[in-house]
Amino acid sequence: MTTSPDGEPESRDIVAAGPESPRSEVTVAALLVGAAVSAIAFIGVYSVEKFSTQHELMGLTLAASFAFVAAALILLGERVLPSEEVAEDYPEVAAPQEEEEVAKVMEESAAGITRKRLLVGAGGTAGGAIGLAALTPALSLGPWFEVAPLYRTPWRAGRRLVDDEGKPYKAEEIEQETFYTAFPEGSSHRNLGASIVVVRVDPAALMLPPERAGWAPEGILAFSKICPHAACAVALYRKPTYGPTQPGPALVCPCHYSTFDPGKGGEVLFGPAGRPLPQLPLTVDAAGEMRAGGNFSDAIGPSWWGIDMEQPH
Amino acid sequence: MAPRRILLATAVTALVLAGAAYAQPRSGVVRPPDEARLPLRELGSQLYAGNCSACHGIDGSGQRVPRRTTEGIEGQGPSLRGVGARSVDFYLRTGYMPISEPEEQPTRRRPLFNEREIRALVDYVSSLPPPGPPIPQPHPERGNLAEGYELFVEHCAGCHQATAQGGVTTGARVPPLEDASAVQIAQSVRIGPYLMPKFSERQISDEELDSIIAYAELVSKRPPDEGGWGIGNLGPVPEGMVTWWLGAVVLVLVCVLIGRRLRA
Amino acid sequence: MIRQTVHFLDSRTGAVPFMRKSLRYIFPDHWSFLLGEIALYAFIVLVGTGVYLTLFFEPSFAETTYTGSYKPMQGLTMSEAYRSALDLSFDVTSGLLMRQAHHWASNIFVAAIVLHLLRVFFTGGFRKPRELTWALGLMMLFASLLEGYLGYSMIDDLLSGIGLAIGYGVVLSVPVVGADLALGLWGGPFPGDAAWESRMYVAHVFLLPILIGILMAAHLALVASRHHAQFKSAKRATERKLVGMPAYPAQVPRSIGLLFATAALIFLLGGLVQINPIWQWGPFEVAQGTNGAQPDWYLGWLIGSLRLVPGFDVTIADYNLIPNPFWGGALFPIIVMAVLGAWPWLERRFGGDSHSHNILDRPRDVPVRTAFGVAFFTWVALIFIAGSADRATVFFGLDYEAQVIFFRVAVIVIPLVAFFTTRRICRELKRSEEIGFDQERAEEEAEEEEEAQEAEREKEAAPA
């Protein structure tokens, strides 16, 4: 350690004289007593039976005891203990001699080796292989390279649409100007491909792509409830009370506000979604109940590299 | 994106940012001079003619194609036939109607009509054939909060936010439910005002509606803020503001206090 | 007594010479050098409160029916994880205080890191010989973002689930390996295998805290090894001489005072200001969403970027190559990290300065760096603000779609304006200072001349 000439003469006092403030010492002591009292108050508040502001009082008393200690310590530093200015040389940026010696040790140790390349190659191979072997068990974490589960949905032709409690939806129950969340009968709600939103629009206003003719009996449409942007639930349906003066009907995702047009097969109207909301073909059976007419028009959920967007269809 | 649209949007945003408040309703309503002496039905009829007919048509059957009235209003609006007391009462008591521009989103404000005038208008409009639904009478005290929570999240939270603080959908603002009365929530669930869907009894039965109202009133009017000051019950945005404007500022001040001590 | 203890320690550990050095380690004198300490102290509170929380939290997706004391949830089906977090909030005395203090501490931890980073950036504290210290700090920042994200995600409330859904979408969107990565991490398609919850948990309470702790130790060791950089505030301070106050007795009471002040603020907020009231969000289900779903503030820049990117995917026929969330959710933070990480080397390469520096710059002294920094952080901040545009609609009635379009333009235009304005301001400040110096020098010279003349006059007068 280097000592500056005006810094710390070793033979005499090391620490410069403090400010000498007996009154501050008393204040510091008082603050510490305050800290103790607050801490004990915290124990008291904690120990009594639960009451409405117990949580707030616990926070307040604990914070107060910390604040008292903080104040005491800061005052101690400012008014009681010495605060002297000292100086010291910065350490040298580098030690050239040691650098040279380290390099020499490395070089000279290997000086007698004749097949240096061979050893380095073999060592590298061993290291790499062991590294790979150590990583291999991580493959069990999931079906890493098996993307089929991402396409999977529980929807098949003929599967009934049921509500949250498992009651089937009838076509006559589906009204215009509102939306319904439906699930495939008997399927887990946790499956990303399970939930759909169902809306009814005026059949005359439908502008579905030609290959989806017959997907919307009586103007009833179903779409995956999972946004193809980032997997949030498309939980908004805006529909105008009075068409001529208000924005048209749309399904909206509340995360990034991607907006989809149900009448046009889920086409994106606004927001970051890069592809339409996947549509589910519907049929109405003889009993008037809603059934799926097949799987979705496109892959459900967020996209990934190489996804075949039209896969399920 | 068309450059004109960008320009327009920038200009609009700049204007609003500059503090231009959104449109105010045009000067008051038209009242018959001898209002107090008129029977209720007659008062309703006259108020309707003076304040509603420009958009909703003189016989209440709506005005599909915009028509310029003598007062210079570009009248256009839906038919009120068959909407019943349920709708009329809702739109008048929330101050949603009358509205100055047909394209404007109705927002909650102090009703422009007084109590008797509202009753008169409700009476008059609901008397126009065919008959419509009456004002609902919900009983939130009979509701179940847990059921209310589940239904609220399934049907309402997407727009109104999980704690009913309001939100956004593209094309409209979604009001918070703090100021909505139990009757108004019941009305709007069935009517679906502006862009809101309307819910049938198949989706939400009257009993379930009681639960929804009970939950919505709990979270919006008496939010269970067990953790202290609720900072608006909006989630992380106000929490971040407290972190920076309170937490970071206080701690930086402490640093300044103990930092520059040699020159102190 | 003191001597005996010191001697005992020295003869057993040989550590006393090191202690001797540490006691008089010099801390230069400026308030802004304490910002990093706040982060350290918030981390200490995080570890303390976090350990307490692990004693009650049950990281499991297993389904259960709630029977705890919060009435509006009684009878609902939920995961054990969410149930235990509710119990922690309502049925464990002081549990809610610890949970809220933990959450506030995380918000303050990252805020302090960001403030510290800004100080180091704008004063050139990252320059040789401190580039590695800077790099370690950045790694800590990004590890902390992930740590915080997993912390609020593993509770399995509605906001957790929505945040995880978006995270899943972003991981899937990574070119080439996205799907493999997402399936590997989650153990299957979203919402993931039951083990996903344990994976989040072990990462949050074990792997990442240890990683952050190690990075922190290395960061501090490097700071101590090269010593603190300093401002040219004391007259004696030079590139070779460090001037400040010794660790003991000057710095220690103040530093520990700051620790207690930080803890006091965190517990005060934890007690009085509600944070993440999970009982108001309810349990997560895949088919549910809420308006205004937001992440904690330190991920707000990512929701902003996800919302601002126009809607497009890079596709070939029916095959998607780069799904949209990649740009905002992955590429954007990678760019920010890469620019910050590469900055010390960029500045050396293009600024042509490869010397060691112990004296910090004043921002005005390096107009290009300062202007770049202002532009860069303005860019990130604007995207951050755009992330809460939906709340601006709720509160100020601003049209949401118009705001999005406004921000798409603003994030390009405003940083450019910021760059040129800042550079100009720096140069003007410097110039006016130089004029000031010149004046001072001129005045001094004039004074000297006057004195000389006076002396001459006296000399002349003396013989007379």
C-alpha cells in the first residue's frame, strides 16, 4: 500500500481528529433508543390478535426502526466520527513483469511437447464431448424437436360446443351483438387449442374466403380464443349498438390490442398480430346443437420458425 | 400506413396532448316554458320533440340517413321503439344522452334532465309501441362473490379490467364501473351500450347478474385493499410510478444528503 | 481488548494486513457513487424477505379449492401455488408485509441499477480499466429482469399467466430454435407441463439469485481492485491519485445508514402502499384475460415494443419464418443489451482513446457520447411510455390507435432531435465555459500586471 506524504504518517495518529460534538452523541443515542422502541412496537403489533390495520402498523413500526438506525448512523458519520480527506495512488494498471512470467511459465511448461496439435485436438474433443454429454439429459425437459404438440387441438368434426360448465350451446341461443366462450365437450380447458369465441353476425354481412363457405351456419362464427400474436386470450368483443355511426364489430386481444374482423374470417384490422385469428368451421345438428365441422383453418397459438400456418386444415 | 393518416394521427395526438379537452355537450336542453304544470306524458312528449327527435325521428323510429335539422344538427340515430324503460332510463341517468355528435362516444356526465324530466321521457318513449323491457331491479346482496368473480373475468374483465377500473378497446374507451349504480350495471349488461356486447339470460341469468354486480361493486367501490393504499387498483403502471417518483427520489435525496460531505 | 481480538484473528487467519487495507480503502466523494450501493442493499432486503416467502410458498400447479379467509375467492378452483400465495397474504401474520416488501424491493432494485448504469454511462466510468466491471453490471441487470419476471409469474394469478403467455409467444418467435426452446422450457405447449412451475421456482429462488450474487461479488471485487473512479472535484485528485474518505470511520456508518434507509423505505412502502394485490386478479385460466394487463415497470419497455411493431410476419407461402413478437420481444432487448455491452469497445475503436482513465468525464466534456446516450435512452424510454398508452387512453381520453401511430413516428424522430440538441447544448456549455476561463485568465493577468506596475511604482517611489 502506498501512502501519500500528506496522507497517513504511520508513526503518529492514523485517524484525524473528529468534530467532537457531545450533543450529537446524545442525539445518536436517542435515535437508537427510538429504533429499539419501534422494533419492540413491531413485536407488539405482530403478537396481538389480527385487526384491520395490523399490516400497515407492522410496516410502519418496522420501517420506523430502520429509519431511526439510518438517521443515527448518518448523524454518527456526519457529526461524531471523523471524516477526513485522504489520498492514495491508484494501483498500477498492469504488472508487466508478472505478465511476462506467466506467459513464460505457460510456454516453458509445454516446451518439451512434440505433438502439441494432437494433444490440443484430443483435449478439445474430449472437452466438447463431455460438455455435450452433460447437456444431453436436458433433452428430457421437453419434447424439444417434436413440434407436433404445438399444432394439436381437441377439435374434430362433430365435437359439441359447450360452455364453461359443460352445457351444450344450441344455435338458437347464440344471439347477435354478443360473444360466447366455448370449449370442446369433455376437453381440458387448459389446452391452448380448446377455447373458442363464438359470435353471430348478420349472414348478409359475411365476407368469408370462398373456401370457407358453409363454415358459418346462420352467420354463427367461431374463432380460436388464443391470439396468434402472443397467446393471450382474445377476451374483447366490440360490437356497435348502432352500426352507421360506430366502429364495426371486432374481436380484440387485451394484451397488445390486435383487432380481428370476424366477418372477414378473423382478418387483422389493427395491432401487431401478423396473421388472422384461426377460424373453426361450425355445423348445427338435427337437435339444433352447435358442433365443430372440423379443425381450425390455421395453426392456433403464436407462430414459430417454420410453422405451417395452414396445418390443421 | 398512409402518410396522411400518420400526419393526421400525429396532429390529433399533439392537439390533445396540448390540452384541448374533448368535446363538450352543446348548450343545455330545450324545455317547455310551463314545465311544472304539464302532465308527465305531455312533458315527455315535448322534451322528446325538442331534444331527441332530431336524431331518433319524430315518431321514435330512428333516422338512418343523416338529416340536417333547423338547429344545424346532423341528425342520425337508432330507433327507440321497443327499447323500453330499461334503455331510456339508463341513457338519461348516465348522461350518455343527449349527445352533441352522433359519431361521438357517449361518456358519463351529470344528466342534463332533472328527475321529473327523466321520468317523463322514460314514460313517453316506453309508451311508443311495441312495449319494451322495464327498468331491472337487481339484488346484489343476494349474489355470490366467488361466482361473481368468475363471471366478471369471463365476460367483463377483457374490456373493463379485472378490478373494473375501465380500459381500452380499439375504437373506444371503456368506462370504469366506480360510478355505475347496481341498476345501471344490470341495464348495460342487457342493453350493451355503444360498443359493449349485450348479454342474454342464457349467458348471464338474473341470479348470476346479481353476483356480477356484487363483485363489480366490491372491486370498484370498496376495493379490498388489504395491502394499504391501493394506488388506483390498476396494477403495475402506478406501482412503477411510485417506484420512480417516490422510491427513487427519496433514495437519491438520501444519497445527496450523505454524499457530498467534504464540502459540507 | 481490541488488540487481543485483532491479534487472535491475525495469528489464525493472517487476514489482518488485508483488513488494514480495507479499513482505509478510499471512497471518492460524490453522491452519485452511492446509487449502486442502493441496488446492493435492495438485493439484501430481497434475499431476506425472499427466504421468508419460500417458507410458505408451494410451487405447484396441482388444483385445489380455496377455503382460506379471503371471502370473494372461497370455493374457487385454483393452483396450489396461487392458493399458498393467497394464504401468505391473508393467513400468515406479516406474510403480506414480507410479500409486498419483497415486490417493492425488486422494483427499487432494478430502478437503482438503471440509475447507476446511467451515471456510469454518462461519466465514462466504463472506460479502461473498468470495461469488465461494466459488462458484469449489464449481465446483472438482465439477470435481474429475468429474475423479477419469474418471481411474479410463478404466483399463477391472472397477470402471471398473461405475462407467461406473452413470454411463451416471444420464445416461440425466436428464429430457427424458438419452438424447440419453448417446448424444452415449458415441457410442452403453453401453459406447460406441471414441472414448469418447479422450473420457474428453482430458477427464481436458487439459480438466478446465486448467479446475481456471483456477478455482484465479481463486480465489487473488480471495483475494489482498480479502485473507484473519481470526479476532478478535489484539487489533488488526478489520474494517478485517488482522493476521498477512508472506509472506516468515514464511509462505513454512512453506507450502513444507507442500507437502513433503503430497508426503511422498502418496508414503509410494503406496509402502506399496496403492490400486486393478487387476490384482485384471481387465478389464471388460459381462456381468460383482463384489460390493462401490464408487467412490472422494468419490463414495460418490452410491452411497449410489442405493441408498437406493425402487424406483419415474415412468411414464405404458408410457412412463417419470423413471427411478429420476435422484433419487439426479443430483438429489441438484444439490441439494447448489445449496444450497451459493446459501447466501451466501440468508443475505444472509434473515439481513438485507448488510455486508462480514473478521472470521470463531465457529460458536457464528451458531447458525442452524451448526445448518443441521451438519444439512446430517450428511444428506450419512449417505447417504455408507449407501453402504457392504454392507460393514457383511460385517464386522458387520448385515442389509442392515434397514440400508437404517434409513437411509431416519435421513436424515430425524437431520439434524432435529442441527439442533435444534446450535442449542441454540450458544445455551447463548453464554449461558454472556455470563454469564462479566458476571462478569468485575462483578469488574473491584468491583476498580475497591475501588481507588477504597482511594485515598480513603489520601487521608483522608494529612492525618492
